[in-house]
Amino acid sequence: MSNFGFTIKKTRSFNLSQADLRMANRLLEEVPSYRKCIGCGGCAATCSARQFTDFDIRKVHNTFRRGQYDKLADELRKCMLCGKCTLVCPRGVNLRSLIINMRQLLTPSNETF
Amino acid sequence: MANFHPFVVPFVLGTIGLFVICGYKYVRWIKQFDRKQQALIRKNMFSTKILPAIWEMFCECLLHLRISKKNWRLGYMHRSIAFGWFLLIVVGAIESRIGIKGPFHFWCAIFYRFFHHNIPANGTEMFFTQLMDLILLYVLSGIFLAMLKKIHSRILGMKRTTKHTIMDTTVKISLWAIFPLRLLSESVTARLYANGGFLTQSIGDLFSRPVAEFLELPLWSLYSIALCVFFLMMPFTRYMHIFTEVFLIYFRKLGLRDSVKMTGYTKYELSACSRCGMCIDRCPLYNTLDINDVQSVYLLRNLRNLEHHQDILAAGKNCLMCHQCAEDCPVNIDLMSIRRISRDKGDTDMADNYRYLDPVKGFNAIGRVAYFGGCMTQLTPTISESMKTIFDAAGVKYWHLDGDRAICCGRPLMQQGFNKQAADLRRKITELIGSCNATALVTSCPICYNTFKHEYNLTIPVYHHTEYIDSLIKSGKLSVKQSDTTFTFHDPCDLGRGCGIYDQPRAVLKAVGQLKKVSAEKENSVCCGMNLGNTVLSLEQQTKLRDASLKVLTEPNPDVVVTACPMCKKAFRHGTEVNVKDIAEVVAEEIKK
């Protein structure tokens, strides 16, 4: 088969009514601008980390929103927080804040204060 | 017991309490210094660095020259209270040493007139009596201004004063009471014994003798109690800055700086804050968005008391880190570092997160200049293209380090308190730059520039492109023609206040066109609102900040608003009809072919 430089993702299915959306809802409270996301993927397209590795910020926040939190903590550590995603977002989603909040929800840090 | 009266007891207790509490606190904080800070103290404790430290203590703690430079009325107010009180103590001590008969106790200096009833006998005594009255008048003028400032702060050139806690207000009232009480008690005694100077004698003569006799003891007692209240509350309130600033100046001169964590040095800084509120006046969040509870003065207060944890976190987050307050702080507290300390996320994320950067290998760039555009320049490719045009025109061999793949310099992580991860990134970039053997590093992004300059230990010189273009023009390598286009220049926060680069961009712009002055420039330039330091502002709020900044920049009707930061350029571009360009683009257009 010819290599076109991309692959078709395996179909995934899960039951949204059984998903644990508590953290996802917390995230929407903390970053209200995320409600405006249309999932265009502009953030992932410009991502600095993606230029080096297969980190996909759109996939990360989309999966988070659906309550599928497995492995996201490790994935999020690849982000360098440079903020290009926030600048390109056509809907004005504060992605840096979104990422920091996802990190905090997944691995609560021992903040000094 | 001679030269003693029960009314001095509150004063004596207050003084002893003050020194015990302050001494305990200072020793505890010194124990909390980290290793590096302790080593610096041991190394420099008795070096010649003490002399400039003493000079700065005199200029700042007593004369308040830095405040005076920014606002002379405020400077006069602080100087009259601090230096005046200092003189009252010193001159009073000398005067009482000369005049007191019998055993001398330290309270005799403070309550001298009460214990020394003789009419000034000779010239020396007369001189001291009049001098003490003059100094008292000087202090009172400062207290009067302080009261005026509370009623209407604009008289003293401040938009608003700090909202103080009840403790702070109580201790302030006791401070304000001390000097009028001293005046009244000395006046009453002067009425009875005719031992006053021009001020106390004339006020004392207004009283009738029985009234004076009746008031004398209560007034002296009140004076003593006011001193006691002030001294005992001082270590727990903002007036702790009076002594702490002295120590802070000493430690700073020894070379101590903030670490990424809270250390004893930070505790000294927190207590050296007098809560004067000068950080509020020019904060863009206050001026444009009316947010008035996140400014450094409030953050420092909450950090010092270590209460209101949620407030600390919330106030810590909501800051542009535009360096304006750090620029305005009369005590030169490193407010940006403290802001970062308040955001410290701890060490939970210890793993090396950026393993994917490992295969990044530099390219052999011997004899070339490494050009680091930075992440944001990837989104404004005209800037990097213009830089390449300039490099080519000047005959400089360059290597675009992050042309297709950009590594972040680590500043955004650092600003959000992910210090461990930021250090990881710094290590990767240092390796990358070290492996390429370039002669110098030129960056287009002030954010990266500030980081390279202050957080990295690179072996090659680092330039921001404004500096580099300026040196190219001055050395004659790059010849540009001067056009009639008029410019206004926006000083990016990290380049101006962050690194002190103000003259180079102006020199460049004057070489290629006509530069117009704007009302708030250089260290007062208004942040574009997009600073990476803030993650909680909404898009609407950022837009308001941008408009406030643009209002200043477009006021003189320039043809082009010029900036030197890809972030500012992005922010301004859609906010105005006027053309917005980076300084590199402007220069690239005016190169002589």
C-alpha cells in the first residue's frame, strides 16, 4: 500500500452516558472559553511540540472533554506551553489556561501556597 | 529613682518588645536562606561591598531618593517622616546627654523636656531647643501630608492608595498620633517651665497655667502609650519595612537574589514592602480593566501573612508580568521573582518530559551567527524573512536555528511555575546551541532574549535583533536610507523593562525614518495585553488592554506603529487602521541596494 504520510485511525467507541465527566465539567468551569471550541485543529497544526513528536493537543482536549482521561497526563507533559495554539485559535479559546488546568486536574501539584 | 516616672513604662516595654520580636524574626529568616545565599553571605559579609550598602541605606531608608525621583511630593512626605524621626532620635540623644543631670536612662532622650525643666541656660542648649522644634515641625509637615493623602491621594500624585487591613490602619493612627502628642506634651511643659523652643513655647503659651498643669501628665502618658502601641504592632504590620529595608539593602549588595522557591531572602523582601501602593498606579490591569486586588502590594501582603491561600493563588495567576510594578517599586523588590514563587507548582512533575527533543542535533555553524526566531516568530514569518534579508545585505553568514522546528526557550513554563520542566528545556537548548559552534545568537523575540540573557549560561554573546541591527548600521556593514515615514515605537515589556534596551531600537528607527515621541514610553510603556505571563485574562480583556496601549501609540498620528516583538505585533495588527510592523521589516524595506 502506498504511504501517504498519514494513517487512518482505528474506530473507537465508548458510552458517553457512562463516562465520568466530573473533571471535564470542572475544566469547562475553569476555562469558560473552551465551550466555544469547534475542534478545528488549528491548535494542533501550529503546535511546537508536534513538530518533533506525535503530540496532538486537539486529540488531548477532545478526549478529556469526553471523560477519557487515561494516559493524558503523560501526553500533556510534552507541551512546552509556548502559547502558539492560543494565538492561532479562531474562537479565542485560552488554550494555555486549558492545558495548565488539565495538568492540574490530572496530577494535582503540591503548590507551595 | 531619679529621672524616672511611671508614665515611661509603656514606652520601655514597647521598645524591648520591638527589639525582641524583630530580632527573633530576622534570625529565623536568616536560617531559612538557601545554600547559595548562605555561601554568598559568608563570602561577602565583611567585604568592601558594605560601603555602597551603607550609602544606599542612607539614601533610601532615610532620604527616600528613589521615591523622590518619581514623585517629589511623595518623596518629601516619606523623607520628612523617616529622616525627621531619625534626626529627632539622634539630636535628642545628643541634647539629653549634654543636658541631663543625674543618672541617664535611654528614655530620658525621648522624654527629655519632662525630665529637664531648666530654661535653656547657654547658647548650646538654646540651639538644641530651637533645632529640636524645627525637626519636630519637619516631621509634622510629613504627617500632615500623609493625612492629606488619605483624604485625597491625587494631591500627592497618586491615583489611589492601598486598601489596608484593620491592623495596618490602627498602627498608622498610632504613628500619626505620636508626633502631635509629642508637640502638645512639650508645649504644655514649656508653658509650665518656659523651656520650649519657638514652636512649643508659642503653642504652650496658649494654655492657661491650671489647664497646663492638669494636662501635663496625661499628655506625656498618651505619648508614651502611642509609642508603645506603634512599637509592639510594628513587627506584625507594614511598618516592619522600616528596619527590614536596611537588611534587604545589605543582603542585595552582598549579591543575594531570589531563588525559585520561597527562601529567607524572600521573607526579607516581603517585609520590606511598605505597601505604599506605587505598584498599583501604573498596573495595566488596574488602569484598563479596573482589577484592583491582584497587584503586587496585595500579593506580597498575603504571602507574608500566609493566609487566604485561594487569594494568593488567584492573585498570583492574574498578572501580565509586564515588569511595570517592579520598575516602579521604590524599594526595588524583585516583584517578578516573587510572582513566580507564588506560582510555583512544586516538584511533582519530575520526569524528563522532553525526551522527544533528544535527536535534535545542531548543524555545524562555525563562523556563523545562529538566528533564533522563537515560537512566536514562526507565526509572523515576515519578521524572520526580513532578518534574513538584513543578514544577506550585511554579508553576515547565518544559520536559522529554529526554521522548521521551534523549541520553546522555557520562559512560559517558568512563568507558570513549572520550574523543573523549564530547566529541562533550557538544558536541551543549551546543548543544541553548544553543539553548533556559532559565533553569536540573535533572537527576534524579547521573551526568548530575556530568558537567554538572565536564565541561561551561554558561552556565546546573545543579541536581540534591535541591538544587532543597530550594531550593523553603526559599524557600516548595513547601509540604510532615511525615508520620510513617521514611526512611533512600542517598547515590549521583556525588551525594555525586562532587559533595559531602550536606545538601540530608537537609534535604528531614527536612521531609517522619523521617530515620534509618545506619551508613555521606555520604562512606562503600556503592555500590549498579550504577555505570556497571564493565563486567566479573557480575550475581551486582552483586547481592552491592547486598545489602551494602541491609543498611546497612535496618538501622534504615525504612518507606522513599530514594535520589536512578534507577540506585540500580533496583538496590535487587528486593533488599528495604522500599519503595524516589526523593526526588522522596517529596516529591510529601507536597505540601500
